[in-house]
Amino acid sequence: MALKFYMTPGSCSTGIHILLETLELPFEAWIINIPAGEHLRPEYLKINPRGTIPTLVLDDGRALIDFKSIALWLAETYPRGKLLPDDPGLAARAVELLDFALIQLHGEGFTRIFTTERYVSVNEAQQGQKLIEDVAAHGREIVGQAFEILEKRLPEEGFAVGPRFSIADAALFYNEFWADKIGIALPPRVAGHYQRVRARPVVRQVLAEEGYRS
């Protein structure tokens, strides 16, 4: 039984897609159309009760249903890929940066930009567009502040925690990619990291497979 990867092109699942291709693992890709509500259909909720992506169903039928659990499982199950440094301190830092990408950049910032309705009640939305715009603007502010913090944490060369690509780079990249697509400026070191990751042949391949040509 092959790994089954449930994904949405251009979403956070792009980071896991990059990790799977980096490890050269065979897997079945299942596209979940979130705007069409496919993530809320009973057949998908049976696999992932949270109705989120990404989801990775393992060979034994168990399902991993969030980015961090999938990334750590891949790194620990396939140590040849060196997705976590051997040095415990650097490995801990990679997990720290992964959490920062998932919680601060994505969870606090981009969620307000892309899913503003979560933060606005129906009654509030009816009062005017300005409140919705304010939530999105707050999200952009959070993202900008997070990138400024990240600017102090990233090296001028290499990847997030050294010369090798890690799970932290995959998580940071999809957030940097989103920022690029919606016109949020990246500070110099963050921009350098983004370009170095994007230049990797595996990343170019994944972006092309997900429909991004430039």
C-alpha cells in the first residue's frame, strides 16, 4: 500500500509535497478542493476529522493530519534524507523555526488574510467592509512582524539551520511563497532564503506540478 497524500495546490501542503519529493518517496496524490468544500465531505472527515490539509495516510492505514506530525514522521522514518540535523541543538532549532512558521506566520498571520471570515461574525460582516479589511490588515501586520523576527534568526547563506535543507525550510518556504504572491515584502535574509529554496530543482518541480510556472 503506497502512501496517500491529501493536498491542495498552493497551500501549506506544498511544504509536505516538497519533503516527499526530496525523499523521492512513492505516493498517491489526492487533491482536495477546499473552495468546493471537499474537505468537509464525510469521506474525507472519516480520514481527517479536523477537515484540514495536509493529510498523509501511512502504509498501515494510520493517518497523520497536520504539517508538523507529517514532517517529523518523514524526518525520523527516513533519516537518510537528513531532514533534521544530527546535532541535537540544531535539530531543536529546526523544530523551533518550523513551529514559528506554522503558528506565528501561518496560524496568526496568513489565516487572518486568507480566511478573514473566521474572525468576523455574521452581524459584524453586515456592518461594513471596513471591519473585514481591518482583520486582513492586522494579518499582514502580524506577518510583517514575524518576518522581521525571522530576519534575525536566519543565516545570510545556506538554509534555516545550516548547509542542508530541513523540515524548517519547507515550512518557512510556503509562507514566503504566499507573501511573494500577495505582495508582502520579505526582509533581505528572508528573501535570500526564499530564493535559495525556490532555486532547488525539487522545489521547482513541485511548483510546476502544482500549476506555478514562474
